[in-house]
Amino acid sequence: MRSRRTLVLFLLLGLFRTLHSQPAAAPPKLAVIIVVDQMRADYIDRFQRDWSRGLKRLITEGAWFRNAAYPYLGTVTCPGHATISTGAFPHVHGIPANQWWDRKAGRQMVCTEDPSVTNLGYDGPGQEHNSGYRLEVPTFADVMRTERGAHVVTLSVKSRSAIMLAGHGGDAVTWMSEPLDTWLTSTAFARALVPEVKTFIAANPVDADFGKSWTRLLPASRYRDPDDDQFERPPPGWTQAFPHAFNGTAGKPDASFRVQWDISPFADAYTGRMAAALVETMRLGRHDTTDVLGVSFSATDRVGHKFGPRSQEIQDQLARLDRTIGDLLDRLDAAVGKNQYVVALSADHGVTPIPEQLQRAQLDAGRVNTNDIVARVESKLGPALGPGAHVAKLDGRDMNLYFLPGVYQKLVASPALLADVVEAIESVRGVRRVYRAEQLRSVPAAGDAWLRAAALSYVEGRSGDMVISVRPQWISSAEAATHQSATSDDQRVPILLMGTGIKPGRYDQSVTPADIAPTLAKICGLTLPNAEGGPLTAALR
Ligand SMILES: [Zn+2]
């Protein structure tokens, strides 16, 4: 009797142990990161009634975080993608901007530039040199690849987007050259062209879209803003109004055609089809472990820069992206299995509306004159330090001010002159604050949110000697609209999660895109050692 009881006890104990050693749910077969370049958080509120496919499905079947924002200053593409992929902010992942002044080389350095690698061209000659080596921490994809043997595929028209989603390796990392004349990978990722990518591109030449036209998808009455606004800045060959034909400026599929195609939903549709094809041909989601797919759709950013966020073009772009993402999810359902994968969608930054449109509405808005800033700084430094130039670079795209070698050290040694220079910059219209490098080397735990934002974007050796923060609704660019500020226009983005391990619903807590990678890692049973964000546990099963 006694031995039989003992046996039963042992069996129960064994069963209990077995149940507890199993993961809560089977891990996903595929983890998908989708980035919509320049998607403002409020686009969901403004446009969701236009949607019926992919974006609609993510909102209704997934977890929608309505209060997500980047807490840092440099709200542009390269740092945004790096934050999504690593779970860290620029001061940790090392990417403060899309490009920065390289003090040693005496020139602008692109965030993915790597002279030690060679780019390989799929449908044109290899050109440029790109890798993720300037990214100083591993991505989610890197950790999945090195610890779990995941197959990693990332793609985007933009090199910085495809590369930052992958990180330091991957099976197929694909992007287009800067002049848009060929698809590329580099020797950082592959010894030779990836056959599956080569096959897709050969069967789907971009030039097949030449002569087509971008027309409005929705009934005319559905568009909220006028089509033909004088402050929109379309590319050569297009007017401010629909339709936008892909005819280039010379009636042939040349560089001007590629520019038009790049500023249209056709570029996203192409990217989505390539992503689906690579999932199928590279058998993502059909290996022993969780694979990783990263797709960054660039067209919303291109359209937003030219036509602004309050345009029929941006509304139509999002309506068409809803279809593109719907098609991609349908093909993931077929290839991987419905609910067998997890998707996270977010954006790398938002966008500030066209300043002239805001001025028309009597709002405080405008364009910061960077030439004026440099002139005022030089006028202070000339009498004190001698004639000639003292400023090495101020680029409106990042608003980091770099002095020529030795100049900033002299300024720091002369507090009155330094204060004079700061005051001169802060007196320029549209400038909110100027920060000096030594103020940004550590991140304050609380208090001044603008200082904290600038410190989170500060990378020693790459960031400027001074960092200029602009006022809300002010931009420093010749584009119709742009982003790069620490304002809610540029910082707020959506976060949508759907699939394996995700509890659907609407969530109002304040979160950041640095929470995405830790959330995916937790679903896959991993932790990311360098992440500053944390798992979005409220939305986990
Ligand atoms: Zn942009």
C-alpha cells in the first residue's frame, strides 16, 4: 500500500515538474518587425476609417499602444531603426543621426558607411560601402542569430533601415543604392549575391512601373485636406495635384523616374512583395528555431517630406500601405501559419507639418536659418580668436554644431565668450535651447525633459560640440516638411503587436519603441543585455 502511494506521489511530482519546465506557449516560428518610416501616432486616428486590410487587422486583432514616443532629440531614421532593433537609445547604441561630422576625416560620415566592406549589386554595379559596424550593441536579430541560429532577412529601399534592423549579420540584407539604380547587399552580410533575392529582382524589375501612374485609391469625398496646396514641394516632373505619373522628366526610366517611384506607394508595394517572396523561397518560419524578418517601408517618409502630413498624398499613401501590409500578412499566414508568428509594427519617427501651412493658420511656426546661426557664431569668435572660419559644420538635418580643431577647447577656457556664443545662437528665431557637449555626457534621471532628450541622443566623438534644439513647429530644412526635433510631432509613433504571445487590446501607458525588441525577446525566451527598454508585459499572454 505504502509503496503504491509513494509511486503515485512520484508520478504526480514528475507530471508537475514536466508541466512547469515547459514554456507558457510554443515560441513563434517567425518574428516580424515592420517599420513605417515617418508614421505619426495620430495617423491611426486620422485615417483608420480608410483601412480594411493589414493596418486595420493589426489594430483590431493586435495590441495597440497609443502613447508611444521616442524620449530623445535626434528623431531620424538611422537612430530610430537602431532603437527599435536593439531596445537601446542612441547614447548606448552609438547612432546619434543619419550622418555626422567625422572630425578625423574632416567630412560627413553616413551611419552605415564602412570602407572595409564592398557592396554587391543585384541589377547594377556594386557601389558604396555599407555595414552595421558603427552600431555598438547587438540587435534582437543578432542575438536570435548567434544564440538560436535564426535565419535573418531584412529589407528596405533605404540602406540604413535594412542594415539597422539586421545589425551585424543576416542571411539576406537588401537595400537600394543612393541613386536608386540597383538593389544591393554587402560583403558584411554575404560573400556573394543571395540567389533568392537575385531571382526575385530579375523577375520583378523596378522599371516595370515606368509609365504607370499614382492615382487616388479612395473616393474623392474621403480626403480630408485639399490636393493642390501651394506649399507642397513635389519632385521634378510632378505637380502638387494627383495623378502623379511615373514618366521621369525625359520620358524614359532614368534617375528622375526612380526618384518619382521612390516617393510613392509603389515602392512600398514592391518592398512588401519582395519580403513575402523571400519568406517563401528562403523558408522563413519553417526551420527548427524562430526566424527573423525585418521590413522597413520608406515611402511614407518620402511622401511626407514632399507633400507634408496634411495632404491627400499622405492619406492615400497610408490607405495603400494598409493593402500592402495586408497582402504581406496574408502571405505570412499561408507560408508560416496564422498565429504561428508575431508581428511588431512601429515607426522610426513622426513628422512636423509644413511650417508655411501652420503660419497660414496663425500658428507659431517657421524655418530656422542655419546660415544665420553660423554667421552669428563667427561674428562672436572672429574678434576673440582671430579672423577666418571657426565652425567646421552645422547641418540642418541634425543641428549638431562642430567647431574646427582646437576652437571648442578655447571656448571652454573662456566662459564669458562661451556664454556669448550660446546666447547668440539662442537669439536666432526658432531655436529653443543650445546644449554644450559637457552637459550631455550623462543622462539626468529626471527634471529637464529637453536636456534629458539631448543627452539620450548624445554619442561622444560623433555628436557635435554643441547641440541645438528647435522649438515645436519649427524645422531646419528646405524640404516641405521634416523631423529631427524633441517635440511630440516628431517623437510620437504607434506601436502595434499581433500574433504569438500577444494579448489584443488598447493600451494607454507611456512606452517607447525601445520596448519592442525586449518584448520580442521575451516571447522568444531571451533577454537582451544592452536594452534600456523592457518587455510590454501588459500585452503578453
Ligand atoms: Zn525623413
